[in-house]
Amino acid sequence: MQTKIIKVHPDDNVAVALADLWKDEELQLDNLEVKVLTDVAAKHKISLVDLGEGDKIYMYGVLVGKATQPIKKGEVLTVDNVKHQSAQAFKKTENTGWNAPDVTKWKNRTFNGYHRPDGQVGTRNVWLFFPLVFCENRNIELLKEVFEKELSFKKPSRERLLLRQLIQGGDGNELPEEEEEENSIFGNIDVKFITHQGGCGGIRQDSASLARLLAGYVNNPNVAGATVLSLGCQNLQIDIFKKALERINPDIQKPVLIYEQQQEGTVDEMMSKIIKESFEALKEANKIERKPAPLSKLKLGLECGGSDGFSGISANPALGYASDLLSALGGSPILSEFPELCGIEQELINRCVSDELADRFLELTRAFEKSAIDAGSGFDMNPSPGNIKDGLITDAMKSAGAAKKGGTSPIQDVLDYGDYVTKPGLNLLCTPGNDVESTTAMVGAGANVVVFTTGLGTPTGNPVAPVLKVSSNTTLARRMPDIIDLDAGGVIKAEKTIEEMGEEILEFLVQVASGEVSSKAEELNQDDFIPWKRGVSL
């Protein structure tokens, strides 16, 4: 009998299908024989015991749901027979010990980065243009068109070449030769542009939150300096932005050029001034060169999205091991997505290095969940249709796998949205579970690189930090090679251990951080930026 299922934790009473299972198929798992009672798609779960209505379901060793009707041994779990349920956490009950991984081979490793005056080190050298209010989006887009065209930052896309061929009367089957890419005037600086729909309207707290986020982007080690546009009358005033930046870094030494349209005269006059002064600043920023830095200077955003039933047993725990390696080296991994920590709060609380941090985590989590309930929703509605289709049928089930990205290291700090990472070791950051909102927030908290695991595929990137994609399964890596950087499917096929895959992730991460390799998201110019709007519009 072939083993086609896996039990993740000894205390689990369900197993994950590693391949499609068929009715009446007989399987063996350790000393347990299981007859499959219904067809089961790969990545979905089957019960290893007879469950009665109301019985608890465990996976990853934690409570992930309860049966809403009798489920027989060998029967598939679905949204029709399982309901979300998770364990409640109230306080820190113990201090979790940690067996740190052996980092002997890594302790003298370095990456080549951009050293900033405040001691931070960037993996990229970016000049950032952004508005304080949506009224300035058009001017930002105009600046983007001017700078990208004249500085030759982008060559014509395949889609543009296709349209050009169609305009010329072709059938679109044979694309014209790509134009030779001109050499960029600046070889050591990237120019990036952010737009958003905030800064005015809504409630004042929205603008204050956006100010903290934008200040975090300016302070991010990947940013050499910024050009900031303001209208003048909006909620997010220039002084609010400056105070937010001062709060994060009172002695920031980066050049930040700020322009207020209502004080500058005509658009042409303002744009001419912006282009001249920004160009001079770019010439100075281009002089900064990469130099060796210890791996402790890496702040690693941990993200997952488009998750599937394999994410929690391959890509996520492998990233968790890489996170543990970085923590042991003095780096700063960042675990966010608080709705996707549902059900494993007690474990995280016990990993906090102090009672104060544990209380802080509980406070932020409860406040977040209450706001969702008050809006007529709840954490239990977090799994997306794609998650459910691929076996993640409850939020606790999804969360237990998602949290594996954070490894097992002690939690050194707990941060609210808009706070900035300053402590080495694992940091928790309060964000939504939405991929782009969460990634946006982690970069605003100082992440200079992000590793993003996915089972279904997602193109998400960021304008400031490289975002590396790790697939949970080989099928995805082969189907979407243009967005996947690494394939963790070997873990599912027992070709690699989680530890081996984790080391492979860290090794690739060092290459990307050094600028030796670009992430697929960078190659696609995928620059996603979505602030989290906590309040409601008035």
C-alpha cells in the first residue's frame, strides 16, 4: 500500500492528501490503515478517526475546527462538515525555550549593501517619489513618465511590442525585434514612484496612519532619498509627515525634497523646479556604492498569499527555518498578518520575551478582531475562495500553516501598524492578511527584503524592497516560472528536508540582497503599494 497522506503533528486527527485520492483506495500511515471513503483532491484533508458532531479537529497540533456533522474515518473535510474553531488565549502561561539552529557556516557571511548614515544597510538604492495626498497623483504620474523615459529605466514590454506589431498591420504572431536597451544614465540608483488614494477625506486618523507609513518608507534602508508632493490644504499636512519621520528617526540625514503646489505657482513652474532639484539629488545618490555588511543588517518581511494545502507543510516551514537562521544571526524577521495568527495565539504569547509584549500582542489582536466583528465580519471569514478550493477550509487551519513562516525563535518585539522595527530577532507587526497591504506595511516597518510563499501563484511586488516568491509545490513553479523564484515542492516529494530548503532560501536571499540576482517581481516591474485604511470615510 502506497503512502499518499501525511500527518503533520503527532496530536493531529486529520491528514493531508499529498496526491489525489480515490474512493475505496486503501492507504497506510505509520501503523494506521485508512480506507478512503470519498474522492479527495490533493492538498485537502481526510479524517483519521470517526468524528461526531461537535468533535474537535486538530492539525499542526492545534485546534483548527469542529465537526458540524458526523465525519467517518477516511472521509474528506469540507466547508459543509467542518466549522472554524480555535483555542482561546488569555495570558502568558510559560516561557518557551528555543533550540537555535547551528549558524556556524553563516556567521561570517556578508551581503553587499548600501550603508546609510544611521547604520541601516539597504539591499537596493532607491530614490522615491510620492504624494502626501491623492490630488498629486497626476503630477507623480507625469514625473514617472518623464524620468523613466529620459533615464531609460525601462525597455518596451512584450505587450507594447505586440500592440506595435498589430498597429503596423501584423497578426500578432511574430513580434518585432526588441529595441536595444539604452544604458541608464544612473547605473547605481533606481527611481520609483508611489501613488495612493489617501491623505484627505475619511477621518484624521487615516491621514496620521498614512503619514507614519510614508515616513517608514523614507526611513527604509533601501531608500536613498525622496521627492514628496503636497497640495497644501489636505488632512495630511507637511508638518504631520515631518513629525512622523522625526518620530521614527529624529536625526535622519537623507535628503527629502518637499513641494507644496499651492505655494509653488503654476504646474509648469513647480514641475520644472522638482525635476531640476531631483535630478541633482539623483546624481549624488548615484555615488553610493555597495559594500559588505553582516547578515544581521537584513530585515526580512515574511509573507504568504495565494496559499494552498501544501503551503503549511513545505514553503512556510522552510521559510520559518530561514527566519530562525536569520534571528540567530542577529537579523530581524517580521511576521505580520494578524488575522492569520488565529488559533496559535497561545504559542506566540509564550514565545514573547516579556509579559508586556504578550499583553501587547493580545491587545492588538483582540482590538483587530473586534473591529472586524463590529463591521459584520470576523477572522473566521479570512480564507479566500482560492484557499478553500485548495484545502484551507477554516481560518484556524490556514493560520496554523501561515504562522510557520515565523519559525520558532523568541518574539523580541510587538509592533502596531506604522511602527518601525528596531530590535534584532523576530518581530510581530499588526497588519491585515491581505497580501499587498501586509507587504506594504512590512516595508514601511523597515523590511529591506521580503520572501513571499504561495501555493496558487501571485505577482505581488513592492516599489522599494525586492519580493522573492517561493512556491509550495512544483506544479506551480513549472506553470508560472515568470513569477516564482524558488520551488519548495521538493519538500512534498521528500527530496529535500525543511532545513535544507530553508538554507536554500537564505542562500538565495543573500544573492538578491547583494544585487547579484533580481527577483521575478522586480523583473516584471511589479510595484504594489496599498496602505491599510483602518477607519471609515465620513
